[in-house]
Amino acid sequence: MHAMGDGSALWLSVESAKVRVVVYDGDENPPVIRELTPEGWERGGRGLYLVDAFTGGCWGAAPAVPYDGPAHPKGKAVWFDLSMPGR
């Protein structure tokens, strides 16, 4: 699930040692990792927590479009890198 806005667009870049994933959406608000609580099993809010864990913290966001390609004129790009071991 992505942030509020007018939809989203996905962009992938495969490089020799990593895959970069960029998701564009129409929401200008920056992404925030929610605190996980044992008593709070909300329906959402764990996506960035998982991205942070899987990528070792190698993710970020930009208010402007960092790459050529499909994007929203307003909003943000959230990116993360997945390393490719053995390459």
C-alpha cells in the first residue's frame, strides 16, 4: 500500500551489485516509520519498518523526482536499494 494521493508509479533500476526501487506518489508528506507496539496491530504502518529492515537502512525519500521516467508533478519519490550478494 502506498501513501495517499492520485495513485503511484514504480521504477526499477538493475545494476551490477544492487536493484534500486523507486515508488512515486502524489502525497507530498515525507514517509515516517511508525513505532511498533505489542498492543497495536493496526491494519497498516509496517511497510517502511520492513523496507528499513530488509535494506539495512538503505532507503530515502526526495520531494523532487530524482530520475527520468514516470512521476507525479507533485508528491515525492521513496527509494530503496536491494543488494545482490555474489555479484
